Amino acid sequence: MSRGDTQQPSDNDGGSQKHELAYDPDQDVNEKRQIRKGYRILLDEANELSANIKNIKISDIEEGLQRGNRLFERVKDTSEATLDSRYLMMASDMGAAKAKAMKNDAGGFDVDDFVSKLVTFMGGRRGGIKEREGSESVEPQEEEEEDDEEDGSNLDWEKVGRLGLAKSHRVPVIDFMLGPLSIEQKQRKKNNRPKFQKNNERERAPQELTEEDIQRAENETTKNVTMISDLLQQQEKINLFRFITNPNSFGQSVENLFYLSFLVREGTCAMEFDEDTGEPIIYACEPPNEDDFREGARKQQIVLELDMDTWQRAIDVFNIKVCIIPNRKAVETRIGGKQWLG
């Protein structure tokens, strides 16, 4: 929407032309009321038009903008300028909605009807109608051929050209409608990747554990804990690593420490650190009773980490050649019914 430029007072005016300022807080109150009233009328009309976009005419929007321009020439305060901005927003929204509706209705354009009206406008059918009225004995097939010839040769294309020049002064040039006629389309290369094939031979069903398997594992644990308890009772105070470390098997060394932890929990094995060397010492003992707890005995927990490096270092430092706990046979576990792993 166009706005008139506000003339700023020059130095010679001395500020006398106060009414030409863009902002005038001392504008007449009655004039401001009239301006606000005019804008409210425009806003109400815009709301009514927005309720039915299909019935909006471009002339209605243009007329409202012209009325808004005339009101804006009298605006000197921010409150009235706010009303003007609100109306501008509503007018632009209506214009956008109207343009969107026209775009969505583009598919309803009837090409045949347009061509028929264009031919009529160029006078292509009038001559054919007059000739058909003068000669009634012409056969229908010959009549159609004459119509086609007249439509193609007697059309007044200059009339359409003059109509187009009235709307645009740009010189028409030759251009492609849909780009160049010959287009080399790039062939997309297809990469044939080999399909992944599963090896069904290695597929095995998960192992199903029964109550007998669980009971057998519990019995095996109980048996080993009892065996280690008997060996510990045959020993006096002994270094922890000398007792559990198996120099030939890291896995069984971890199992020995695991079984020994049951004895510590039950109180039949005590562990302390040597005051001189700081070595962990274990020995068999009687489990504490209620009287011992009354006298101040209390349970303590300790976390020991036995990794590969610690196991190897214990063998080297304490020169362990033979394990006190006998070497056990590797347990064979059956998986999937067809493969055995030890």
C-alpha cells in the first residue's frame, strides 16, 4: 500500500508548519476520533470479507486500501498508526488468501472453452456461420472441413496481438516453453550388491535349563566349597594368593576365590593383613555366635579384584608352582544339542 511522503519543515519555517510533522501529540482530539472511527469501519468490513474468502473481489480490497491511504494522511499519533497497521495486516491476509484460492482453482481452467472463445474473438466462426446460412445443401462432412480451413486461415491474429500490446510494452522474444528439446538424461548406475546369506549350519537353538541342571550346578558349588573348607582347616595361617592361585588356570583361580567367599560369609574363614608385610592372610575359624556379637564383633565386607595381571603377578612374586587346591576337570557344557564347549 502506498503512503504519501511527509514533508519535513525546513530551517526557514522555524517549526511553524507543525501540522506537517509525522508525529504530533497535540493533534486535535475530534480529528483523532474521526480517524479512529474510520479505521474501525474498515476493520469491521475487513472482518466481514474475511469470513467468506470466495466472495471477496479484488476491487473491494483495492477500495479499502485507498480509503486507508486517505485516513493515513491524517494520522499523527501512534494509536491511530496501530489501527492502520492492523488493517494493513488484514488486507494483506485477504489478498494472500485470494491468491491462494486462485492458485488452487487453476485445475478448473477449461482449455476447450478458452480456445472456442479465442477463435470467436478473432472472427473465425462468424464467416463460417454466414456461409452455412447461404448454402444449405452442403453436406455435414464438407461443412466441417470448410470450418477447419476457415478457422485456421481466416483468424485475425493481429487483433489478439493488439490486445496483448495494450497490457505489455515488452518486445516478445523466442524462448523455449519447457527447456531444450533434446535432453541427455543421465543413466543412474545400479550397484549390484551381493546379498547377505546366513549360515544356517551355525545356528543353534538356545540351551534350555531344567531344574535338574540347576540342582546339579548347586550341588557342584556346594561340593567345591566343602572341599576348600577341608583344605583350609588343614592349613595354618596362609597367604590368600598362595591358597587360591592356580598357576595353570586363571579361570580356576577366580573360581577358587569365589568358593572361598562363601566361607568368609559363613564366618568359617577369617582374613587379616600381616602387620609386617601387609600380605592378606586367611585361616580357618569358628563362626561367631550371639555372645561374640554382643561383645562387639561385627561383620565386614571387602571387595577383591582378580584380573589377569594380578594373577600373573601373584605367580611371579610368590613363586607359585603348585596350587594347594587340586586342579579340577573342565566342565563340558552342551549348547543347542549338537555342539560341545569345554
